Amino acid sequence: MKRRESITTYNRVAPVEELPESPELERAVLGALILEPAYLPDVRAIVESSAFLDANNGKIFDVLAAMDDEQAKIDLYTLLQRCKQTGAGIETAYLAQLTQCVGSGVNVLDHARRLKDVEIRRRLCLFGQELSARAAADPDGVLDWATEEITAIASDTVRAGDIMPLSDVLRATLDRLEQRQKARLSGACVGVPTGLQRLDAITGGWRGGQLIVLAGRPAMGKSAVMLYFARAAAASGVPVCIFSLEMPNDQLAGRMLVGGSDVSAGAFRVGNIDADGWYKLEQTRSALSALPVYLNDRAGISMTTIRSQCRTLQRRGRCGMVVIDYLQLLDTSTGNRTSTREREVAEASRAAKLLAKEIDAPVILLSQLSRKVEERADKTPLLSDLRESGAIEQDADIVAFIDRPAMYGAQTIETSRYGTISSEGVGVLHIAKNREGATGRIYFRHNDSLTQITDYETGTTSTSENPF
């Protein structure tokens, strides 16, 4: 007897021959607006001319919108005259018929919402048809295109909570203030803990909706500090999503294992681990495995894909903070030949800020600094050093530069808080921008491999001979 193999099948539906439409709703909305144009601003917040499948109806709505922008008086006569001026080709009889479709504008907002629903269904049908054609003809890039298109359709739906009265916003603001006060009185960090006490004191911890740009020159330790921030957040119970475009997942995991176990980075790299080292690594693996950290090391990922994955993980309670390492490695191609690299990077930076607001979680975006830092006598990073786009500075709520003076040959560091200190094993976080607080310098200690980081006041960390 032959074994019947399991075959995965998908429901096949017949192609949509007629797209969803509602001529009656289109005429009802336009007729109501002609009779009671005071509803026009509210209707425009719900639908655009694209909601009208009938080309003439779309033209009439565009004329009404233009008259509304000019605050012109709208009635049947003035609308007819404007249609003639614009060459819309609308007949008088048709406009008169529109006013006969409804008795008043009382239900126009409900009609507009229903018309918007029809448009969304029509766009979904068209999306499905184009998706099928693209997948069959040229599957390369179809997933990113589909994600972007479906996200655009979803974001175009009307959300009742988009507009809120000031009274509700004030109440919510005071509620959050009360939560911050309770956290401060209990000695807890107000936001997501950074792992550095001085940094928590200046920033209050990372906050939902914030875009934090962590920038530095190559080999300054951006990824190491990023991992430290990620582990501190995860240890406090905040799920962290790390998108690493530079290092593979196993290398990130290796750094975390070395940092948590105090095993020599050089020994870990070449596999020279004794029994005690293996015991420490297994103990660290057990502790790290309990942390809510999720890794994605796909190279050349786009912000559209990152947004889609973060939204999915957030719905499952697995995305409370996002880390992207790093901005200049993102896929920023737009297909527009006239677009510049600076504009593409600016769009990616803006997308990261919008992601932070949409999922109400902090987004830490790593970025490279230009070579101008190394050309100056004073190697202190400046906001103007952010590479390829000034928009990064504008989008960011916090900009922190990583600096290790010892890398430039400095033996000591002059500080206002600690006086003159040795530069060996000391890093500096320059908080160059803080939209909700103070700026300044945060000093931290690190080992040679940058796998262990502590507050400067905590004391020295153990060192390893070779960098990881």
C-alpha cells in the first residue's frame, strides 16, 4: 500500500472580475456636501478623491476641496461655475441630480466612512492581483514590495483615536508623571534602564517613542555599547529586538557569552577553553537564555521590513526596545534614479523615528561618523560629524557619541567631575543632544575586548590580552 504524502495546498479563489464599488455612496456623499458644505473638512479627514471610482465624482470632490481651501462659498451655482473654470466637464443636470440623492448632510460622515471601507477593499483586490503577477513574473524583492504596499493600505485606514481632545491628553500626561514619580521614589529607573547610572540620571532611561542615535568612528565600540544597553534593558524585563546588519548572530552571542563569563576573548576566539571556562560559559548561557532578546542578522534589510517585523513581535509582546546596527548598512534604495544617498539615509532615519512613535518603544540607531573627526586636533565628536545626512540630528531625540581617547594616543582625560584620569580602559559617552534633558559626558570603564562595561565609579574591570 502506497504511503500518501502530505501536500501543503492553498485555497485558490477566482480572479476578481468586478472591483468593489458603490456609485450610490459616492453620489450621496457629494450631494450631502453640496447641500451642507460645513461637513467638508470632516469628510476630507476621512476620504480623498481616490475613494471615488467614478472619474467625474473624483473631479467634483477635488473642486470642492479646492474651494474649501480657499474658504470660498459653496453652493450648487458656485460649484458649477468652478467646474466650468477648471474644465472638469461636469454638466449642470448631473450636479442637480446629486443634491436629490439625499435630503440633508446629517449622515454624510457615516456615508464617508463606508465609502472609505469600499476603497480599502478595492485597493486590497488590486494589491492581490498585482502581487500574483509580480510573484509569478519576478519574485525578487516581492516580499519587501508587498510589505510596503500592505502597510501603506493599513496606515491609510481611519483611526478614531488619531484626534484627541486636550483634556484626555492632559490626563494621560499627568498619569505618566505619577508613574515616573513612583519610580523615582522607589529608586527605580523611570524609563528603560541603560545600565549606566549616570546616563540614567541624565536621560531618565530610554522612553517609548524616542529615537536614540549612538554614533562613533569604526572600532570605537558602538556594537559593544549597544549590546550592553540591550542586555540591561532585557535584564529589567523589556523585550529587545536587535537587527544586526554588520555582525552575524553567533558573533553577537559570542560577545555576550564572553562578557558575562569573564572568559578571555582571545581564548574564546581560538577555542582554547579549559574546564573552568566551559563551566562559566554554560552558566552564562543559562542566564542569557532567560533574557527576552531577539536577533536578526539579515544583511541589507530595509526599514520597511524592520517595521513589519517589529509590529508583529509587538503584538506578541516581544518588542519593547529596538536596536539597529547600523544606519549606513540599511537597504535605502528607492528605485528613484534622481534620489541621492543623503536623501535615502535621511528617509531611513525618519522611518526609524516613525517606528519608535508607532510602537511606542525606544529605537537605538547606530551610525557612523565621518572622517572629519580624525582630521581635527581635537578629536571630540560633533553633531556635524554625523555621516551622510544632517537629518539624523533632526530626527533624533538623543544623540550620543562614543569616544575612547586612548585610541588617539591620549594618556589622560581632563574631566570636571573626576579631575585628571587615566585614559586606559575608559570610554566616554558624549550626550550631544537630549531633547528632554541635559547634555554632558558620561564616563565608563571597559576591558580590552569591550565585552565588559561598567560605571566609572564602580571600579576597574578585568582585562583580556586580545580584543574579541
